[in-house]
Amino acid sequence: MAKLYVNPKHQLGHVNPELQGHFSEHLGRCIYEGLFVGENSDIPNTNGMRNDVVEALKEMQIPVLRWPGGCFADEYHWMDGVGPKEGRKKMINTHWGGVVEDNSFGTHEFMELCRQLGCKTYINGNVGSGTVQEMSEWVEYMTFEGVSPMADLRAKNGHPESWKVDYFGVGNENWGCGGNMTPEYYGNLYRRYQTYVRNYKKGEEIFKVCCGANAGDYHWTEGVLKTTHDHAEHAHGFMNGLSLHYYTVPDDWEHKGGALNFDEQKYYRTLQKTLYMEELIKGHGAIMDQYDPEKKIGLIIDEWGTWYDVEPGTNPGFLYQQNTMRDALVAGINLNIFNKHCDRVKMANIAQLVNVLQAVILTEGEKMIKTPTYHVFNMYKYHQDAELLESYVETQEIGCEDGKVPNLHESVTLGRDGRIHVTLNNLSATESYDIDAVFTETDIKGVEGTILTGEMQAHNTFDDPEAVHTERFDRVEIGEQGLKFTIPACSVLHLAVEI
């Protein structure tokens, strides 16, 4: 029997809701067809936004949405996406699929989507091919309410009131598709560009995100921080966050493998690769500690998730992939890791929201399905705005020769509802485990459980949208010291413990 220890008397940090954030790029069918169908569509919509998708995301309590990219951000010129739609410029999306981008979804539409979702806004600006003036005027257009050319233009385009920009990314992947820059060169550009991301409203300061590293590129993190923090001691609000991108690819970028056709070895290899996220957080966090020992700068993991070969017969540039219980465990593991490092990690955005990579929702015409990853986010929402509790689970090593993983993975918080929320993942594809959960000096009055479980390749389709779904988990025994239960193979479990 494996022991799970929880100490409700020891709180370790605050879990930002934004750790469960999301990402939407002008890529494939993420925005067009997935989120936005236009006001004249036969698909039920409100101001062009799909009603079914919006309702599902509201149920999941999406806290923040990042837009417009991704690689698309550093070739996006925001003025092309405002004003009457018939006059907006059309362009070829050279990054993703070579399709025509008609800019019918722009700033106003994004802000309307976030209004409907009730979530915070994360705008990514263009450093790679854009100017300081362009970025400065975009911030002015969105957030300034006084007399100015950009505020007047916003009013002319139908929105006299300003919007709130919660987060602003100064460039994206500037080490690669965002300009192939050196860390020192980008660091100096960041210093310049962020100066003009001005805070026009007191009390509505914009959280500025600096472009951080790709996976284990510690040289980038060191170079950027050294450059940005040279003579920057008195720059209030100079840098609030530093990003990190890491995708879980089962083998390598040339042989990613399919989302559905995988064996047990590839399953464990995928989970092993996703567990590397914790090493990355520690590694980049150690460098950040040298420049920011008080942890005032948040680590912003604004692209993460699985990346497989596209589904057969689909446009390779659209990055459309299915989603199985393997992906559910990837989501559960990462969200647990983010919780446990909430002292440094302040936001994370899974890639991507709809129809792209590890999506929570897939659409096909009028049809919509919730993926296993969706259900994990919906179970984990009780961690949002909660307090991290000290916890530990006894594990044993399982897997295959090149894919060793711990059999169990957890995080525990004290929620805003006064209950203790335990999320426990069983990484074994075949074995269930008996768990003895010990709660220090705590009287447990009741417990409610929800579980997502199935074969490792189990997934939802448009013909069978409920093949993988959450179920009530009531096989929990309350004892003097805590709880006893058995967690099934390949499962994600949420327990809400009343104390």
C-alpha cells in the first residue's frame, strides 16, 4: 500500500488561477471554425463566437487566454485586424498551412471573446517584424481612454471604452521564428520595446512578459537576464515575467509518432519526457534566482503540451491531433508540477485551445467534443486561487527501459471553498494501487471524488463523444488518520476533502 502524506498545517505558496491558462493562435482551425465562426454562421454564436465552445470553456473556468501567437505574433500587424471587416487586409499565413488570413478576427473580436469567457487577456506583441511605434500604438489603442489618435480610432471602430490588458508579451520565440536573435540582442530590444508598453490606468498595470528560452537553453536565460538587468535596478515594472516553452515529444522532432497509434513503450516515454518539465523549472529558476532572489519575476510557461504527427489526411500545417488518456496524464502531471512550483511559476498556457496540438476541445462543423485533457482541466479548476499544501506520495519506478517514471504523481491545495483538493495521477498503464492517505492532525468530515480513467489509447470521437468522461469516485474509506482507496490504472483522480 502506497502512502500519501498531506500536511494541511503547512502552506507553501499561492496557486495563481493563471497556472491553468490557455493559448489561441492563428493556426489551423483554432480560431476560425474553432472559436470564431462569424455572425452570419448557421452554427449558434454570439457576436461570431461559438456558443457551445464558449459555454464549455466557462464551465472549465478558463482564467486567461493568450493571443495571437506563437510564431504568428511576430508577423502580425494589428492595424490589419481593426476597422470594417470588408476593408481589412488579407494575407497568406506563411507559418501555418499557407492559407489566406482575412483578419476578420482581430483585437475587437479577441476582447469580445475574453468578455464572453470572463477570462483575463494576454496579448503577444510583434518584435520580430514590428516597430516600437506599432507596439506602443497597439497598447494605446487598447488601454488609453483620453484624447489621442489611437483612442479616437478605437472609438471610431465601435468601442469608445478602453479594455484591460492583463498580460503583454514583448515578442515570441525571438530565438527562432521571432527573429533568430542572440539573447543579448533580444535583451536590448526588450529593454527598448517594453519602455513603450505604458500603463495608462492606475491600478491596471500591464504584466510585461519577456521572451524566455526554448526548453533547456539555459544560455538564453542567462544572456537575456544579464542584458536586461544591467543598470535596470530602478526600472519599476521593467520585467514581470520570463517565458519558457517546452513541448512533450515522445522521441524527437523528426519522429514524433501519432496521437493514437502508440504502444506501451511510447506511452511511458511520453510521460518521462513530460516529467522533464520539473527539471526545466528548477534549472531556469536557479538562473532567475541569481538576478531575482525575491522571486518578483514570474516564470511564464506560455507554451506547453504534447506535439505529435498530424492526423492522417489533414493539412500538416494545421497541427491537428487527437487526444487520449495519455494526454490526460500529461496534463495532470504538468498541472501538478506547476502547483508545486507556484513560488516561481505564475502562469502557464497549454498549446492550444481548440483543434490544434493538445487541445481541450475539437470541432467538426456544428459538432464539438471535449477531450480527455478538457476533463483534467475541469477537475483541476478547484486548485485555482488556492493555497499549496505540503504533500508527498511514496512511489515506485515503473515503465520500460527507456521510459522509467514514478507510478504516482500528486499535488494538494487548500481551496477557496475551505476543502482540501487532492489530485493524484496513476501513471501505470496496467496496474491499480492501494493508497493510504494520511492527513496530519486533521479530522475529515467527508470526501467527494471524481475520476477520469480508461485504456491508454482511449479517446473521444464525433461519433462517440463520451467514450472518455469523468465519473463519480465514491470508493473511499474515511479512517482515523485519513483516507483509504484504490486508484485504477491510467487515471487522473480528484478528491475534495471536507475538514
